[in-house]
Amino acid sequence: MMLIAPKIALDPNNVQATYFARAAGTVRFAYNWARAERKHQYAAWK
């Protein structure tokens, strides 16, 4: 079975590229915070 999907290329302007970079930074911060919090809670439980 072969799956076919459309390929979409993004060509953001400067404002959009800046937004994408900030959004990725926000996600990375939230992920790292949650990971550290989980690690801290696990250490306290252990």
C-alpha cells in the first residue's frame, strides 16, 4: 500500500520567520521546564 501526501513548502517572509523562531523557542522552553519538573518530582518520590 502506498500512501500519497501533498508536499507543502513554506516560504515565510521576515515577520513570519521571526514568529516561527519565537514559537519554536517558546515550545523548547516549555518542554525543558516540564522535563526538569518531572525529573525533580521523580527524585522527590524516589
